[in-house]
Amino acid sequence: MAIYHLTTKPVSRKGGRSATAAAAYRAAELVHDHTTGQTFDYTRKRGVEHSEIVLPSECAKRDINWARDREALWNAAERAENRSNSRVAREYELALPYEMTREQRVELVRSFSQGLADRYGVAVDFALHEPHREGDRRNFHAHVLTTTRSIEAGGLGPKAELEWSETNRKRAGLVPGPDELTAVRARWTELANERLAELGIDARIDHRTLEAQGIDRIPTTHLGVAVSGMERRGIRTEVAKRIDLQRELEAQKRLERAAELGRLEREGQGLSKSILDLSADIRVALKERDRGLQPEGPTPSVPGKEPEGRELSAAERLRLKSDQVAQRLAAEREASQPARETAERERELELKRQLELEEQKKLERGKDRGLER
């Protein structure tokens, strides 16, 4: 069935990236960077099904067409920023329903891109990629690259609202940035599900977390282009190892939860049985009280007699039975305490190992960016 995947990340000079290189790679085209003099030629790259630039509807009314040229657009994005850590573009990565045809997927991404362009006044350069020949054949996806500034007749204008600082957003009466991105994620869900329904396809997607959906399942983890490529070539990466470890820990936690629920259920069943037994003794005791007589017939086999050898009365047996149940439950809780302490120590050790792996992330990111470039 179709799955939900939408991530967004900035294309920033701070990370050593450029808008011209990102656009050339995703569209599999040649783009010359007028600022650095570099030429990014990805015309030999395979797997790009479709690429297109979408402008705000207002641009058509004002006859603004210069931004439909990919090289002109992204060189303008580079020129508009003058800091070494500037954000020159924003990228959205989308998983596309494999149940759709190529034309249907293009139309879906075009509608989503038009919505971004009209909402924020930016240019949107999207590219649809087919699954990698050695990967999952259902992995149709799209890269949606947007400018961080609005489109104007003579070039790029001010920063789009989505790129504003939290202080400026609050001053303008806008929702916080994370909430704005959540709305974008929800919009993709709504748009995709509408198209799936129109096409008579039963599959649906949901942008909410599995916990919010009430689904008890370990979420899948997206490896990314660089890591996936290395894994296909047989290179075991620390990122993949960390993800595998995380999955094992999640699986262990699920097993522990299941075991604990099973123990509580068994304990509850035993307590219910004890309550039923005590209820029977209470009924007998009430009858004795009403009649003022000892119960007829054989006395239930309940351990314990007084020192004189007198059989315990029903009321006394009731108290003894209650004490036995309380002692048994206390003993079970005491016996389970070491196991819980051991599990807690194991979780602490696993957390320590994960923290050690995190120390290698900077080096990992540097290698991944080098591969992408």
C-alpha cells in the first residue's frame, strides 16, 4: 500500500551546499554557477521521470517568465544571499503512491507544488524519480526544491514567510514555524488521498505518527540517498548500524511490554479466582451467622488450625485466605524486582552505546555530503 513520507530540509551554504548543484542533480541537467564558475553536469544521471518549474499564479498575470529557466532561477537564488551560512533553497522529499501511473504522479506533485508557490509566492522546481534499479521497485519519489524568496519581475524579492524567524513570525501574528510545516505535511496527505479516492484506489496515507494513529508498530526509517547507495555497494555504514540497533531496542521494548502485560493479565486472573473463592467463603459465613450453626457437611480443605486442634470457623478461614493472597502477591512483586532492575541496567548500557555512536555523526554527515556532491 502507499506509505507516507515527507521530509523538508534547507539547502544551506553552511552545509557546503548550493542551489545550482541541487537543482542540476535532481533534474539531471547541466547548470553553470555564475558566482563560483563551477559547472554541474548530471545529464548522464538516470531515473528522472519528469522535471518542471512552477511559478505563483500571480506571475502569469504579470507576465513573469524569467524564473522558468532553471539556470537563471537558481543563479538568482545564489546571488540574492550574501552570507556564508545563507539558506539558498528549501527541499521537500515526497514518497509517491506506486499505485498511480506516471502521469497521475506528475499531476499530483504539480498540484502540491502549485499550492506551495501560491501560498508562499516562491518558485518551485520539482523532479520525479523512479525507483533505483537495485532497490524497492515501489520507491517512486519526488524532490521539490523551492526558493526561499518571493518571485518578482526583476529577480527575487524578500524572504518568504516560511523562512522567517520565530520572532518575526510571532510579531506578524503567524503560527510557529513547526506548526506551519505540519500544515504543509497535512496538505500533502489531503491532496494525495483525494487523488487516490478519485482514481478508485483503496490506499490512503496519514501524516500523523503511528502512536497518534493508535498503531503499535515500529516506524520505518529513511536512510537517504548517500547511505542507501553505500549499502547497495556492500559498504556497511554507521548510520545503518545505528538504525539496526534502534530497531532491535524497539523490538526488545515491545517484547518487554508484551511480557509485562501477560504477567499482569495472569496476576489479574489469579486475583479474580481468589476473589471468587473468598466470595464463596463469605456466603458460607453469612449463612452460619444467620443460623448460628456450624456449616453442615465436610469442611473445605483450608490449611491452618488453632493450637487446641479446633477447626477454623468460616470467618477465620476467610481472614486466613485473604492473608495468603496478600502474601503471594507481595512475594511475586519482590521476585520481579531484580528482573526489572536488570532490564533497566541493560537499557542504560544501550543508551550509552547510542550516545557514543552519535559522536560519529558529524564525520558521517561530512562523508555523505561529499558523496552527494
